[in-house]
Amino acid sequence: MTRIGSPRGVRRTARVALVATFALALAACGGAKVGEDTTSSAAPAAGGSGTAAACGTVNIAINPWVGYEADAAVVAELLQSKLGCTVVKKNLDEQVSWQGFGTGEVDVILENWGHEDLKKKYIEEQKVAVEVGPTGREGKIGWFVVPWMAEKYPDITDSKNLNKYADLFKTSESGGKGQFLDGDPGFVTIDGPLIKNLGLNFKVVYTGSEAALITSFRQAEKEKKPAIGYFYSPQWFLSEVPLVNVKLPEYTAGCDADPKTVACDYPVYNLDKIASAKFATSGSPGYDFVKKFQWTNDDQNVVAKYIAVDKMSPEDAAKKWIADNQAKVDAWFAS
Amino acid sequence: MAVLEAAKTTRPPAAPPAATPTGPVWAAHRGAVVAGVIAVWVVLWALLRNRFTLTLDTASTTDLHLRINDVRDSIDAGRNSNPLFLYVFNEIRLVIDALTNAISGLIAQPAFGRPVPLLGWLGVVAVVMFVAWALGNGRVSLLAGAVFVFFGLQGLWTQAMDTLALTLAAVLVSLLIGIPLGVWAGLSDRVNRVLTPVLDFMQTMPTFVYLAPLTLFFLIGPASAVIATLIYAAPPAIRITAHGIRSVAPATVEASVALGSTPRQTLFRVLLPVARRTIVLGINQTIMAALSMVTIAALIDAPGLGQNVLKALQTLDVGTAFNAGMSIVLMAIVLDRVTTAMSERVEVARLMTPQAIARRPYLLGAGAVATLVCVYLSYTFANYAVFPTPEGTSLGYIGDDIAGAADAVKDWAQSNLTFFTQTWKDVSTAWFLDPVEHLLVESPWFVVVAVAVVLSLVIGNVRAAVTTAVCLAVVIGTGLWSDTMTTLAAVLVATVLTVLIGVLVGVWMGRSRGADRAIRPVLDAAQVMPSFVYLIPFVALFGATRFTAIVAAVVYSAPIAIKLVADGIRNVSATTVEAALSAGTSTLQMIRKVQLPMAREALVLATNQGLIYVLSMVVIGGLIGAGALGYDVVAGFRQSTYFGKGLAAGLAIVMLGVMLDRVTQAASGRTGGAKRR
């Protein structure tokens, strides 16, 4: 009658389970306990004798491009190692990052490309953000062709001659005209009016993302197919495929005032840093450092290459660059 | 695994069959009428080409778009004094943040003063296996254990746990809201009528539209990510629960009432238990929908696998993105199989022998003890807390090999296939896409509206025609008519391709069990793999074009069409097939004359679902060259000045969705009615 409850299978299963867990427990005896040795690296370096004022937490917005990631990696590494700050990186789009100033969740944007509308809204009107000065880098937007074309057709690098080659750029998307590629809708472009006002037989085709734009250029260079479009530096891709700039009528102050009649090159953007008003007035040594932080396009390209091409983690890339450039780093901390 | 699959398929037809035996004259000659309408359209297009087309330049905005911006700005400026923010949104945020952080501290992130989460990898694997076994069966338990260990071997343990934590939080909140609402909608027709359009809206409004505003309301953090996810993930739970309650046989309810049960007793003792299996299906669909949001939520700093995909995209690192995408696919497969096994548990339990039933408590007890030991070990010892890294050994992560293999495949394809893919793209664009687009975009708006209304009437019914008229009126109101027509052209071409593939592969799968077994996992993967992963190879193969977007949409939508057609073919009664066979029918005749006509309802349903899925890819299309509405939505997310335009574009997409859904549903209702006669 009572055999039902105790078939051999149960005991066997139970025994296997017990033996297995016991074996695990035994194996664990050789291992370190949680908190014994892992804490040393995890514990914040705050309270070290070198730091005067407490730095506290710095929230850095990480906008989605590699150059920005390079800035943030170096800044974060130095904030942590030199000043003992707690750094929180937040992966955000530009617009959302600016919103974060208002809601108090973003302290710093390290590489701002223009965005006059957002500056007006958050710096002038809401007064929740402040400009922290230039990054030392120049953002250059312009028209570019794939390198093989510049070599084969040397005069293609002047916009005046583009119509001669328009037929080469025809695709299924360009409606009988030459195809001009635009990228991420987040970036300000005046390519449509420019093409019209310069009388060029081209049509803007919106690839819709930076990834699609870069892939289009990369594939065109590989297959020696024509491609022309909007691009910018600093950008890690230029070290892989050195796109060639196409000359546009020179930029003069105010020539781009009316988007309907604009017929000149893009201005040079002095990329700048933005901080929340709260962070700027906090007295944190972190803010003083962010304010002093400046480096060149070449510096940034090195770190961006470590990340994008050599596949290093941002932390390792930053450490490597810092070790190789002690003099520059020291200058940021010299008082 | 389909996100909307069950949600939509189980929705009762929107309208009763309109065509009665004494229906209008044209009902008898539908095909001829449709052909006639299109012929008239082409003539009008030729005559009035490029007039009254309501075009709006890509960089331009309308007054409406700017007004929406102003509303956004005033909300933004007043958020510190607005009582709605102070007492409602803040409270919601605090609760959801606390919930998410608790789950995350349990399995994913350092918390409670510890350098590691409470449960280490061993504990998580043990708990997952135990739960899968106790609520499902041994097979899914082993699958779950293997997959979770695999996350660690891929080098993605922490990211996978972050994703799991966020998904669990979103699913919990979704169910907490969704199941009661679903029960209510199941019991009350009025609630159901009010909820349906709201749910349509939640499921078809592109997430990009509300992602940035969400961070205004709920700040940057777990709450916003969870809410973004649940807006998309809760509707299936609501719909399927309502459907489950509704499909309980009325006789069962009447019997319960006759026996003197109170409404409350009827609900808890009769309706809910009987509908249980359907409700579990709803939970399953909600989980799948939540997982499909992983990459998009990463745009507002949601941690986890989505971050890996996005970061890899910045450097065009397809292999790394694929590795992370694979984790998402595997997690989806595990959660799908475990919840499915849970829903079958009741039946399985009924078939168990008395011995097995008596044995079960002991087995469960032993399992629980073993699990607790593992939990304790992973709480205490570093080796079981943090997944071992291959550092210091000659081994690497499996993930690196997976990434390498994916890159190799991509490189090979990009070097060897571009000639074919480019030719394919050029031919399809010139012969199919361009003609449809010219017709829609270059015709005067009133011609298109008239044609659409008449076609809705002929294919569907009066109600569908009214819906079409209203939806198109709203589209005109958004100021984005021309973009909407461009998008509609691409959506229609993509849907035709989807249905074609659905029929070809679906018939094959429906007729052959072997084919079904081999293909189904591929379909599951294609549905759950984040589309961001394959965008770059597609752009390399086809260029940044409208056709590329169509291909991406077909990859996502064909699986559901294939599955529905396969099920339809398999459900054709065996006796019919045998009868036809004995009458000497050839294979081709069998498919054309017997199986496809009998599976007609499934075909219409596959078209409906194909459309909805294609539509959900419009925004992704905007990222790879489709332009039009998809681009407008992305621009609205990326640039503050285009916020209003992006919202308007999102609304236009919703309108397209509602219109196409109602017309195809009306058509399916009609064919159903025709068959019954």
C-alpha cells in the first residue's frame, strides 16, 4: 500500500541533487567570498588625502557617436582617478540630454554641435544650463566624395564642376538627377536649398542615420562606385576612408541667414561644453576640471580609433591615452 | 512568438459580415469593379498629374507642428509647479523606480551595500531552472539553464540580467494593469469598445514619438524605460485576456448563475479558471513585446543588451551587435517556451499517473533545497556570484567567435552578392515600387481619397469605407499627406511581398512536418532579432533606399504570414485532402484548387497581420533610406524643432494602421460570411 510515496527514482534524484550541490559547495571553499577582494577596486577613491573639496557625483550624458565617447572616457577616467568623483554615464540622444538639465539628471554635455534652439530654451529661457566654453575642437560640416573619385576626376572637388558628373550619381532613388546623400536627421543640414541655389542637378536622398550614411560611403569606396554626400569631422570613419572635401562657395558671416537663399559653405562649429546650472555652482572640483578640459581633433581621433577600430573598451582606451599624454593631462590640473 | 499575433488574430471581427445574399449588384463582380476603379484612377492620374498633391518639403513644418512644439515647451517649463507632475507622475515614477531597482539589485546590479547583486549567476541559473521545471516541465528547465549559462559564455551575463530585470519589471506592471482591464473589457462591451482604439493607438504609434516626452514626465531612468516598454507590451495582455473571458461558453456561465453564484463567484470560480490558458498566452505575448523594445529603450539609457547593439552600431560593428542580438533571441525563446509549457501544465498534470502525482512534492522539495543551496553559494562566494571570465586562460568568450563568424558571413555577402542585390533592387523599384508610388503621390488628394473609399467599400463594407474616409481626413489634417502616400506605397509593396513569401513557404511548411520543424526556429529568430542588427548589412547590399526598407520590413513580417498560412493549410480537413487525392489530383492542383481555397480565411488573416507588422517597421525604414513618415518620426526624436512634425507623422502612421486593419478585417469577415452561406 505505501510503496507509492517512495519509489527509487525520488531518492535517486534527490541524491543526485544533493551530491551536486555538495560538490559545488566544496569547490566554493577554495574561492574568495563576496566582498573580500572585489571591494578594493569597487570602493570609491573618495577621501584620499589629495582631494580637497568632495567631488560628489557627476552625471555625464553620452551622446551616440564615437568621438563623444572618447571625450567622455577620458574625462570620466580623470574625474574618478584624480578627483575621486562618482561618474554616472547616461547613454542619451542630444535632445534628451538637454532635457536632462531641466530635470536635474544630466550635469555635463561634453561635445555640443551648435543647437542654438536648445541653447535659447535651456540657457536663456529656463536658465537651467550654462555654457562651459570650447572643447578645443572644430567641427567641420561639408560635402564629401569618395577618395577614388577625387583621384580619377580631380576637378570634382569643386562644387562648380559637379553638374558635369551628375549623371554618374544617378540611382533608383534620385529621380533622374544625381544622388546626394544626407545622414542622421539630428544634424542641421542646408543641402536641399544649397543644391537648388547653386543650380546643381542633384537630389537629396535621406539615408536617415549615421550608420546608413557611413555604410553607403564605405561600400561605394570598396566597389569603386560614385557617392557624394554630407559628412563632418572629427569622425573616426575618416581614418578608415579619407573622404575628400568638395569646395563650396566660401562661408561669410550671415550668408546662411536665410535658408531660402543660402548658397555658401557651412560655418566652422566651435564645439563647446554645456553644464547644468546646478553643477556649475556646486563648487565641485569636477566642474573646474570639465571647464579646463580641452583637446584637439587629433587627440580625440586617437582615442576614437582605439575604441572604433581597435575595439578597446572606452576605459582602456582612456587609460592608454592618459598614460601616453601625461603632460597634457597635468596641464588640465595645474592651478 | 509573434508580438501581435495572438493579440490581433483573436480579436473578434470589427464588423459583422456586410454582404447579405441580397447584397448590392457589384458584390457579384468584385474583381471587375476593383479593376475598373484602378483603371479610372490611372486615367485621372495621367490627366491631373502633380496637381493638388499637398507636398511638404522634408525640412518644412506646418503651423500645427509648431503649435505642438509650443505645447511641449509649456509642459516642459511648468513641470516644477504643475500639480500633475508633483502628485501623479512623480509618485508613479517613484513606485516603478523602486520596483525596477529591487529586481535589478536582486539579479543584475550591485545593491544593498554589496559589490555584486544579491543573486550571483549560479543562483539565477538555479532559480530559473527550478521555476521552469516546477511551473513548466523538465525539458524547458534544461533549455533555460543551458541558455542562461550561454549568456555568461558569450560574455554578456550582466547585460542579459539587466535586460531581464527591466523586462520583468515592465511585464509585471503590464500584467498588473492589463489583466484587470482585460477582464473588465471581457465582461463589458462598452469598455471593450472604448479600449480597442486606445490599444490600437498604443500598438501602432511609433515609440520614437513618445520616447523624448516620456523623459520629461518620468525623468531619465528605469521608470521611463519601463513605461515606454509597457505602452507597447500591455495591449496584448489586455486584448487576449478579454478574448479569453469572452470565449467562455455562455452555457457555462448560465449554469453557474443558475446554481446561485454571485457575479464575483462566477468570475473567480468559473470565468478566470476556464480562460486561464488563454490568459497565459496573453502573458507570453506581453513578454515577447517587451523584449522587442530592448533596443529602443536603450536610447533613453535603459541598461542591458540594447546598449551593446546601439554601441556596436556606432562603429558599424555588425558582429558584436549580432552577438547581443542573439542573446535577446535566446532569452525570447526561453521565455516563450517556459510560458507555453506553463499554459500546458494543467493538461499535463491531468495525464500524470498517481505515482507521479504522489512523487511530485518530494521532487519539488529536493529541487527547492538544491536551488536554495545554489542561491546561498552565489550569495556568498565570488566565483558563483560573478560569472568567471576567460582572462588568464587561453580560452576566449564564445561571443567573440560568434561575432567573428557573423562578420565573416557579412563580409562574404557584401563582397559577393551586391551585384545581384543591386540589380534586384533596381528592377523591383522600377517595375513595382515606382509605379505604385507615382500613382499615390502624384494623383490629386481627392482622387486618392475617393479611390480608397470606394475600394474599402468593395473589398470590405460600409463601415470600413467610413473608417477609411475618417483616417484619410486625419492624415490630411496632419499636413503630411504626400509623405503618407510615399510610405503607403512602400507598405503596400512590402505587404504583397510578405504575402507571396507567406504563401510559398507557408504551403511548404503546412504540407511537410519536416520543413515546419526546420524553418520554425528561423522564423522565431527573425521576429525577435532586433532589426538594428541587420540594418548595416542591408544598406551595404542594397544601398540606402526605399527598397532596403521594404526588405527589412519583409524580414520582420514574413514569419507571421508564413506561420498563419502554414496553420491554415494544416487545418484543411484530412478527409477533404484524401478525397481529392483519391480523385487523382496532382500536387499542384491540390494546392491551388483544394488547400489554398480552403485556407482562404488564413490567407486574409496573414495579409492583415503582414500589413500591421510591415507598418511597425516604417520608422526603422526611415533609418535606412525610406524617407517619408519614418524619417519624419526619427527627425522628431532627434531634433527639438521637428518634435511636432514627428508626432504628426506618428499619428499618420496610426491612421494608416487603423485603416488597413479595418479594411482587411472587414474583408476577412466577408469571406468568413461567404463560406458560411
